[in-house]
Amino acid sequence: MTAVVSRTTSLTEAKPPKQSIQKLPYFLINAFIIIFTLADRNRQLLLNQYLYNRLARDVLGNVTIDTTSQPCVNESDPGTSDSDADRVQSMTSSMIMKFDITGSVLAVFAVLYLGTFSTSLGRRAQLLIPISGYTVRALSILAVAFWDLDISWLYVGCVAEGLAGGIAGVYLGAYLYVSDITPRNRKRTLGMALLEGIRGIMGSGINVASGQMIQRTTFLVPALFTTCGALACLLMACVMPNHMQASEKWSMHLVKRSYRTLISPLSKSKDHRVRRMVLVAAAVYFFGFSTIYGLDRVRLLYLMHRPFCMSAITIGWYQFGRQALFNMTIITLVPLLHRCFPGVSLAILGALASTAEYTLYAFAQNDVHLYIALALAFGQGLPLNLIRGETSRLFGTEEQGPLFACMAVLESISFAVGIFMMSIYTLSLGFYAGLSFLVFAAMTAIVMLFLCIFQYLWKDYNDSLLQSEKASRSQGVTNQSASLSTSDPDSLVSHTQGSSEHSAGKQPGDNDENLGGGGGGRGGTSDDMKMVELNREHDPHQGSQNQSEVVTESEHKVSTSQISNL
């Protein structure tokens, strides 16, 4: 009887319920990411300005110098030279690189743990652990700014943040949470893209506020803002619904299989096309993240250097315009055009625009050139956001942890590679400060090449899935007809006559005889026909399903009798 039920289900399968994003959890994780983005964007601008100010005072011996309003120290102090300004830029670049390397190297191992053991931690713990480390770093910056401590104390926060997973760990937990509350279709890609866009739009505004706070107040106020944001995220992570409970306990067996789990997105799938797409996506992550992380750090110092000499407020407005543009593109362009441009077509367009933008940065001679490059900033957020969603759709819920762990590990490694771009900027200050942007343009062109390869593989994979689905449907209809004709040719004729009479306008009871004749002597009794009619009168939509049940039961008994005769 089990075989009959399962087969009947396949013949009369109803449409699956409409899948949608869970609204309340999605709202909560968006609020978490927005607050975290506000705190982190403020921290980046604060740390650059604070280190630049402290090192300028050390180099020039002038404790009253205000680098927030006039970063080109040779213009604010006639007693200084261009070499002194370049020295301050070089020292600031090197110090930022050291801090970031300390945290990112440790974060690689922490993210490896968080992603690999996602099933033994649960989603709430995957948010709590990294945000706790980030809070310690925010507190260390606040302490150094408040008591004017030696800047070496900032290493304490870097180490704590790195051991807990860093920024990559925070986003790992956030995207795993999103993968649990979104269905496995295009809504997941759209949901992740909207998550990036919303946090970007909200986060871009903090650049203006941060610039105002830094230039018009002391460094203590923005440091306090970042600390309060980190503490708010820590509190939200504590009360966030734990959508995926820990399904496995910690054991040595779990540790031994960590490596296999981590590389499972590349090796577990039996379809070689899926493995190739994941491998290409990994290359996009690596080069894309390396470019973005290096660019974010070099650009802030580049805008403070000659001939631009932008103040903290001007940099805040420039960063606001740039980030608002590419995040508005994600929120508006992706939902409107994702059906017209399937796969990662929009991501290829975004990579092309970013390549042109970075090239303009390299040859910019005045502020006008920078604002022309600003108009091309719409493409920066498209490649990584779209390919992240498309890759996530290739795997089920259990594989999301290893997949996002791979992404986070690549992100941490890319973070370290991007940091070394600071050394290119430092070495080129004396002869050509825009050299690093030519490197960024070349790396983005490589990203565009891999996106084209992914698009080709994606199209081939989806076309094969559509062909397989059509073939399985036609094969199912053929098998059903062959089964009916093999069991009893008369039943097929009478079944067809009954269907035609019913379509000609007869009442449901008019074809009872035909149905009974088709099943008579083979397992179809009058009681079965009465049950069909009763169910049909009770619910007209169930008529076809009950009719299929009777025919299926008859077919099953026929095949059983034939096997016994053999």
C-alpha cells in the first residue's frame, strides 16, 4: 500500500506552498547589520584621522596642528616640507597595515572554526562570538583616545577582534542567518542583495556625521559612538531568535572532519558544473575582496594627499555620495532588472564600471576628476553581492555553513592581501601616488573575466536543468500511459471514454459504469466507485485525485498478479 500512496502522490502532486522571506527575523538581522555598519564605517574614518593626527604631531613636534581640517601639513605650517607630509602619510599607511594584518591573520583561523562548526554552534553563537571581539576593539580605541595612551595599545583590540573572527566573522554569521530565513530560489539572491543595499544606504550617511564629529569635536565623540554601536549589536545578538539550534555536539570526530567540511562546496557536489561554478566564484571573491579592502584604505589617505588635501568633512561627504550611489543601485537596479539580466550579467556591468573608476583615480589631477570617477561608483557593490546569492542557491541548508565559511576564509585572506596594497601606495608616494589604483583596476578586470566564465557555466547548468525537467515530465506521461495499456487495454479505452463523456457535459455519475468496468475483476469494486463519488461531491477538486487512486490501486494489483503467475 505504501507503493500505491507514493506513486499516487507523484501523479496528483499539488503545487507547493508559496515560499517567502520570514519578515520578522529578516527585519531583525537587517537592524543588526545596519547598526554594525554605522559603527564600523565611523571606526574606519576615525582610525585613519586619529593615527594621521598623532603621527603628524610626532613628526612635526607641533601639538596644536589640526590635520582634520588641513591634512596637507606643509600648507598649514610654513616650516614643514613636502617630505614631512609624505613621511606622515607613509607612517600612517604602515601603521594601519600593521594593525590590519594582526587582526586579519588571526581572523582566518577564527572564521575557519566558525564556519566549519556551524552545526555545533547555532546561529546565535555565530553572531555573538565575532561581535564580542569587535566590541573589545571599539573599547580599546575609546580608551586610547580618552587617556591619550600610546597607540601600541590598539594592538590589544586588534588581537581580540581577530581571535573572535573579525568583521568577516560578523558577516559570516549574518549571511548564514539570512540563508536560514530565505527560500532556496531567486528570493535568496534578492534578499542578500537587499541586505547589502540597505545597510550600505544607512551606512553611507554615517560618513557625513563622522566627518562632522571628527572635525568639529574631539576624537572622543566618534570613538564613543562606535563603542555604543558595538554594544547595541552585542545586545541584539543576545536576543536574536536562534533559528538553527546546535545539531551536533563538540567531539574529536567533529574536529577531524573539519577540513573535509570546509572544502565540501568544492568537492561534495557530484555535478562537475557546480564544482566549477564554486571554484570560479571563489576566484571572484578573492580578487574582489582584495581590491575593495585595499581600495578603502588607500583612498582615504589618497584624498588627504596633494593635490586634493580634503578635510574630514569633505571626505565624509565624498564617501557618502560614493557609497549612497552604489548601494542605491543595489536596492533599485537589482530588483528591477534581475529578471531581464539573469545570472551575474549585472555584476559584469558593475565590474566594467569599477575598472573605469579606478583608472580615473590613478590619473586624477584635481577634484573635478574625482567627482567624474564618483559617477562610476555604482558598479562596486554588484559583483560580490550577486555572485554570493547565486552561489548560495546551488546548495541546501546544511551546506550553507561550509559555503559561507569558504567565503569568509577567502575574505580574510583577501583582507590580508588588500592590506599589502598599502605598501604599494607607501612606496609610490615619492614618484606616483596613483600607481596603486592602476593595480586595483587590473584586479577588477580579472574579476570581470571570472564573472564572464561564471555566467557561461551558469547558463549551461540552467539549460541542462530545464531539459532534464522536460524530459522527466514527458517520460512520466509515457510511463503512465504504458502502464495503463499493459495492465488492461479495455480499461484505458473505457477511461478515455469516461473522460470524453465528462468533458461533453455529463454528470459525474454518468461515467461510473465505465470506471467500474475498467476496474472490475482487477481490484476496482463498486465500493471504490462510491468513495470516488462521495469525495467528489464533498470536494470537486479531489475528484481527479481519487480517480487516480483507484486506477493506481488497480494497476498495482494487476502487476502483482502477473508477477505471481510468472
